Amino acid sequence: MAEGQARSGIDRWEFYGGEAADGLTEYWYPVMPSRALKRNKPVRRKLLGRNLVLVRDQGRAYALDDRCPHREVPLSMGSCEFAGHITCVYHGWTFDLASGVLKAALTDGPNSPIAGKAKVRTYPVEERAGMVFAWMGEAKPAPIEDELPEELLRPDARAYWLMRESKGNWRYASENGFDEAHNKMLHRSSPWVLFRRIPAWNETEIIKTEDRKWIARRQREMHMSDQYPGLGRWPRFNFWQRRSRTVLASNAHTVSMRLPCLLRVIQPGRGTWTHFNWYMPVQRDTYRDVVAQVRWVNGWWRRLAWWLRHKTYIWVFHRHHFLTQDMAAIAAMPDTHPERFFRPDISIAAWRRLVEDEARRPPPRTAPSVAAE
Amino acid sequence: MAEGQARSGIDRWEFYGGEAADGLTEYWYPVMPSRALKRNKPVRRKLLGRNLVLVRDQGRAYALDDRCPHREVPLSMGSCEFAGHITCVYHGWTFDLASGVLKAALTDGPNSPIAGKAKVRTYPVEERAGMVFAWMGEAKPAPIEDELPEELLRPDARAYWLMRESKGNWRYASENGFDEAHNKMLHRSSPWVLFRRIPAWNETEIIKTEDRKWIARRQREMHMSDQYPGLGRWPRFNFWQRRSRTVLASNAHTVSMRLPCLLRVIQPGRGTWTHFNWYMPVQRDTYRDVVAQVRWVNGWWRRLAWWLRHKTYIWVFHRHHFLTQDMAAIAAMPDTHPERFFRPDISIAAWRRLVEDEARRPPPRTAPSVAAE
Amino acid sequence: MAEGQARSGIDRWEFYGGEAADGLTEYWYPVMPSRALKRNKPVRRKLLGRNLVLVRDQGRAYALDDRCPHREVPLSMGSCEFAGHITCVYHGWTFDLASGVLKAALTDGPNSPIAGKAKVRTYPVEERAGMVFAWMGEAKPAPIEDELPEELLRPDARAYWLMRESKGNWRYASENGFDEAHNKMLHRSSPWVLFRRIPAWNETEIIKTEDRKWIARRQREMHMSDQYPGLGRWPRFNFWQRRSRTVLASNAHTVSMRLPCLLRVIQPGRGTWTHFNWYMPVQRDTYRDVVAQVRWVNGWWRRLAWWLRHKTYIWVFHRHHFLTQDMAAIAAMPDTHPERFFRPDISIAAWRRLVEDEARRPPPRTAPSVAAE
């Protein structure tokens, strides 16, 4: 309809521009808050193009492919008739939650020949910091402790989780998260920064953190306001705006990113807290924004203070305005997503390089994953 | 997105898995209740992928393809300007209801050269038991009395008709209707069976009825409750549940199915009535659930009692819960509908065999059906 | 699904049936009312398959492709940070409204190497008669005065503009506009003609107007009512219906059509006014009905009278019933739009011939339209 569109720079990356579009499989992903998974109430969640059914049985969480091999009706419509099992609503096929093996087809009697001869895929599940994580890979799961930020696992971590689904591919959402320059324009109108001075532009470099797990931005030079030829001075601050504490803390690695799709932003200053953000692949054109906002506090009084601060100020201004600005920009990008890079996009390029070079890939296929025993 | 999906067993059937997907053409189908087709008010209905316009003129019902050959505007937007004819709203092309021949193009004057040179396809129509039936076939229509259950045509039959459209292919809806095992699981939670004991499983065979028109299920053995190894006893009944009268009547052919897509369930016991259910093809991914619930009664008092019973108990519990469970299961099946059969699916296999072996097929094509005279 | 469908007659025209489907590019088109384009408030509008951003800056209107070349986020989400420029909301890329050249990438500082090296396409814009017009062509724009009806440009013209989007290709909407016969059937039920006698059929010829810009219908013979063999007399008038003044004026060219998609209907009699109607291509399956209803009046009293008449009688009966009948017919045509012509369709054939023979075509491609300077 329009003239020949520029191809996206993404296409130049073999893995990142190709297979990675549907998500990196060999990782742990946050699926749903632990408290929302109630005993014996199957729940359906989609991630990486797959529908999972999650079940809590005797305290433990399980995840299986959400379809009965008989007629492909979702198991999440079913029920927990027997401890440790899920039963399909349609004909009573009953699967072992741990192994996925069909233990009985109730409506065919105890001697049904199909028992033991069908199976649904199961996914390893762990719960940490109030969240259910599932391993989506084909290979043996990595230890979850190696994959989650260690500060999130500390006993004094108080995490508030938020999940929202939005239009857009997970890679564009991840790029937006780690992208430096958009903060200086897109979020300038946010009430979140009403009292802060956001610099006009920075000179930035991307480094690896010492533990080699994160890439982080480091500001070499910061320009609060500048004179643009033919245009004038930009930006103009209001008297009530303070020089941002983000700026002061800029030599700390306040913004960093790691595989598979996790952003970490350390909020500077007294009362510091950390914003973790997974950009979860749901399906090719949809991602789930999974946010954990964490502070490390002991004592009921400090916990209450953090709870209050989060449910009021942070909830309203950070979540409901700041993060929504990001979602709107990502949703407005066309699917083909042509692009033309400028200097600050070194942060996006570094992220792409990280996925291309270091992301675990699925092992070569040997056998179909849904098979009779 | 996911791993290679199993192909549906349906694909193994040449006709049932292929051409039959859009519906069997050489049959009579229920289209709309007679009372809803008012004089000179054209009505649009879709079945077997075709849009029909239905018109009542001087008491008789007619059905034609719902498109004017001139610019393809639906004739159902038109009006009855002359007895026995329908006139297109757009340019006044006027078609004979009985033959479909273009009798005049009003806006081109009485001497319009196009008159008599265009035609729309007409469909034979009959009305029985308060329902308008249309013959969708290419061949000469079969006598409608041979195709409708004779008990539905009895003068003392009091039929209540219900029509609902839902997502899903008509074949999966038909299979669900005749399928034995799902009753024992899917409907167990329905208030309709609150006071009945549904058996755990049956040993069943499929027979032909004596008139050779229906296939029917016959229970050889019934197991009210059983012990499943490693799981326990299932189901557990409540003290208020009686052994179902369905069970008692099980050697009668209470559930039977015939071409093109008609299920019959004889409700057992005193006050017996019969549930007829057509699974009407609308288009590939949509079917219409056409239900006639019939009792044979004489005298105003008995009729009133049946009316009351239907509008209260049956309406609420059978239609609005029981039948909706079926619809939800059918709608939840993926379009590709892979499957893995178990023993009770002999009823589905018998139905597929019936269609494959006995369904009338359209005659070989000789001429286009819409042609100049 | 149904039998082999007739191919549309449109397919027989090489240009009209092909490339023209998305709209004729080398023309001026009405985009939005001038008063709706407020200072420094970017507005998004789609036409001919392209999204434009419109901006008013220091009184002048500008139009550009609505996407920033950086990450393809719409510029209409942006703001006017500097006079004569638009700034992308995402990273502050700032484009000159007149040339489309990237003047600065704010978040990369004044010395950003990308400045001057990217460009978005701009569209010539003119405002006339209270409407913003954009030139959508690749070639040098024609003088807008040559393309708009001169009577619309007269200083005493009082135009009321109305825009509505509807389903359908712009060519079918244009054909419907100029089509003669549908008036005699489709609009017969409109309250707009409650007091008029619409003829049954006319003998018509299509002529070119003296200025060679319009094709117009001329009635050679008019038949108010006629006797149709086998059907009877049609139409039957009511005693309160007068012989339409349209009829009396029939030798004037009351209905005419010109490129790219503009219909003109001169309303006859005392108090005459003119209905202009553009059938704007939005995208392949959507058009925008852009209506200007114009009367030429001086003096506040006559202007008030015209305003009152338009906002009451014309608004209700012409716009909200008469024009909606056209929209419903166009929306009801299937996308494939097979057709079978009859005599009155000479008006449609003449319109197709006009586009095929006289519509300006884009110049041969030489260079990509979005390029670095």
C-alpha cells in the first residue's frame, strides 16, 4: 500500500531476528502470583505461544500443557477429583500432575486400555518471592537461584507484583526497557518526574556487571539542558524541579538488563527500592509486563510504610502513568517495525548482542515431546 | 508455535473428513420457526455456508439465495412489492418467488431487456411441526416425511423449538451429541442430574434401529461406581441421588442419531418427552443448535402442564445449563482438532461410519446453478 | 463454499479494476475540517492507505507521514516543542514541518550525527472553503483551483461539511453516487422524498459538461409510472406527492461526477443548494463519505436561514436517512463484488471509462520517497 518499507534492523540478527521472536525457551519465567493459584482451582496462562494449566495440589504448584490429548479440550476446564491428579471435564481422563501420565480414563472404567498410554507435557515449577516460575525449555532446567536476581531472593525482600498484558512483541518491549534515550523524552511529561530535572542527553557506555550476568548503562557525561542550532534551548525546567537523584547516582549501575527479558532499575536515594520488569513473551504480537517492585525492610513498621508508599504514590504515578507510556509506545509500533538507529541506540544494540551471543538455545530435537509412554 | 500437532483422526475419512466439513447438502434442514416468518417480511438465515432469504407470501414460505445478481446486494434488504415476488431494495430487480426468475427490472421500465434473463437459486421449502424446513441439495428433494422422525409429525405432538448459534464445526457438535462417555463426566455437575445417579461407565454397543434410519447406543453392562487403582472410588453419590431412570430404561434405544445431523434422546419414565437436536452447519466454524423438545399430549390441561413444565424446569436446567456445557466443550476444541480415541468413542466412530457410508452426495455437476434462462 | 462466483465486471478494466482499488494518488483530497485542526495539536488521519499527521503551526496547516523513521512510532503522538517543527514523543526526533527534514534528535544532543540525515515525506496542503486538502500524488501538485468546483470557491459560498467512515471500497461508493437507477428504488422509502413523485424509470444519456471536467446524466425521456406485464402498475403515488422538481430541471445537468471521486448534485427549484460528495479512499475496504452542502448567500439573515434549514430538515432527512441508505447498500456488497449490468448502468460504465481514460497516473518510480538528504 505504501512505498517499499525499510527492513527492520532486527532482521540482520540471525537468532534475535528469527527464532527468538516467539521467546527464549530455555529459561525460567514468572507465570502468576503464588497467592492467585488456589488449591484445586486450575488456572490457564499463555506464555511463549503455549497454553499452560497451573494447579496447586497439597501446597505444591504444577504446570502442564493445557489440552487433553483425547479431544484437545483444555484441562483448565477440568477439576481435581483425586489428590495429585487433574481430571478433564469432558470425559474424565485423569493425569498425574507430576509426570503428566494418564492414570485413568474414568468413563471407560478401571480397566481402560488407554490408561498409561497417553501423556501431556509437564513443566518444572518453582515458587520464589511470592511468584510461580515455570521452566519453558526442552533441556534440563537450570537452578532457579542462578537465574533470579539474588537480592530478590533475600528473606527481607518485600516484593509487590503487577502483571499486565499488552500488544507488541516481547523484544520491542525489552528494547524499550533498556533503551536510554526514551526516558529523556517519552517520560518527561509523566507526573513521576514532576519534581525532577531530567537531563537533555547523556554520553553513555554499556558495560557488563562484575558477575557477568547483567549489561548496564554507565553515563560518562551528562547534559542537563542544551542549545540546539536553529531551534533554541531544550529543555526548560521549572523552578520546583530538582536535579534528579538518578543523575547523582549515575555511576552506579542503576539500569541493567539480563536474560531472558529482565530489566532492573535501582531507584536512587534514601528509601531506595528496585523495579524489576520481565517482558514476557505471550505470543508473537503480545507480551506480558511482569513487574516486581521490591524493598528490603525488616520490622512491621517499615513494612507498613513500604506498603503504603507503594499502594499510593508508586502505584498511581509509576505504574499507572509512567509504565503506561511505555506500553502505548510499544503498541504503536507497526508489526514490521522498520527502524533507523541513532547514537543512544547502543543500549539496544548491546541487548541484541547479548541475546544473539549468550542466550541458551534449545537442544537439537530428538523425539516428539508429547508421546505415549 | 508449539511442537508438531497430531493430525485429527477425522482426516482419515475421505468424505467425512473432507467435503462433509461444510455440511451434507442433500437433506432437509430446519431453518426458522414458522411463526417468526411473517407475511412480506424477508428474513436472512445462513446455513451450509449459504445466505438464504426467506419470505412468506400468501401463506406459503419461500427460500432463495440472498443476493441479487445485479450488484450482489442481499434480497433480504428488499420488499414484497407484488404478490408472489420479491424486489431488490437497490434497483428494483423483481424475482418470482417460486422460480427465482427475474420478472422485471423496475427502474429500467417494462421493456427492460434483462427481464427473464437472470435468475436466483430457489430452495424447496416445507413447513412441519411449526418449523420451516429447506432442501439444500442439488438433486430432487426427498419426501420430507421420510426424513423427519414420524413421531414429530404426529398431530398430538407439542414441540418447543429453540435455536442458538455457537462456535464450532457441525461435525464436532454432532459427535458430542451422540458421544456416550461425556455424559458421565461433563454433565455430572449439571443441576439437571442433581437427583440422579449417573453411572461411572458403561459397556456399550452401537446398533441400527429396526427401521434402519437411526444408529442407537445399547448398554450391555452398567457400572454405577468403581474402584480405580491408585486413585480410589469414583464417583461418590449423595444420599439424595436416585438410581437414574435413564439407567432403568437403558435397554430401550433412548439415544439415537440419524442423518444429516439429528440426535434423539427419549427421556425415560412417567411424563416422558423427547429431545431432538439438529447440529446445523452454518459455516465451517459455526453451527446452530436446533432443539425440539416434544411431548405427545391431548387436551388443554395436559398441554398447559407440558407448557409449564417446559418453560420452567426444562428451560432452566436442561437448556440453560446442560446444553450450554456441551457448547462450551465444543467451542473450546481447537480448529485443527487433533484427537486420540479411547473405547467409548465407538459411538463417534459409528456416526462417522454412518456419514461416510450412507450420506447422500450431490449429483455430479452438469450446469451452473445460477444461469440465464 | 458456494458455486463458482461470477467475476466482477470491474476486473475487465486494467487500471480501474487494478491499481485504482487503493485510490487515485495524483489528486487533492479533503482531509479534515479546518476548524478541527487546532494550533499545536497533531491529528492523525488515514487516506489512500497512508497515515498522515496534520499539524497547524502559526496558522498554516502541514501534513507529513505519520511515522518517525527511528522506531516507526506515530508522530501524531508527539508535540510541537519548537515553532515550525514536530517532535516525536519517543526520543525527541524533531522534524521541520515544511520539508520533513530531521533538524535535531534532542536526546542525542545538539551534535547528533543523525541530524539532517533523515526525512519524512511531506504532503502539500491547502485550505479552501473551510476544509484542509492534501495532495497525495508523487508528481508536482496541480493547482488546487483547477481541481475544486469553482462554485465551491466563491466568496459567498456557505459550505457545511460532514465526514463519516463506512465499510466498502471507494469505487463502489463512487459508482453508487453516480448511478442513476438506485434513486428510483433505494431512496423511494426515504422521508426526503415523501412529498415528491420519483419517476419509475428514465431514458438517460451520459454527456460531458462544456468545461470537460464532469460527466453528467441527461434524461431524454421520463416515465413517472408504468405498467409491468404480469405484475401491475408501479409505482403508485400518494395524493400529497408532487411531481418532483428534479424532474422539471432534468435537462440541466443536475447530477455530475468528476475525478478523483467527486459527485455534485444540484438541488432544483427556489432556494437551490448543491450537494458535493467525495468518496474518499481510506483503505481497500473502507471509504470516507465527505459531504459539502453549499448555498450561495449574502447577508446575515439569509445565512441564518440556510444554517437553520441545514441543521434541521436537511440534516435529519438527507444526511441521516437518505445518505445512510447508500452506505447500507455499499456495505452489504460482498468484497468480490460480482455483478451483472442492465441498461441504466451506462452511468457506472461512463464513470469507469472516465477513470480508465483520464485519471492521472503516478510518474514512473525513480527514487525512494523516504531517503536521507
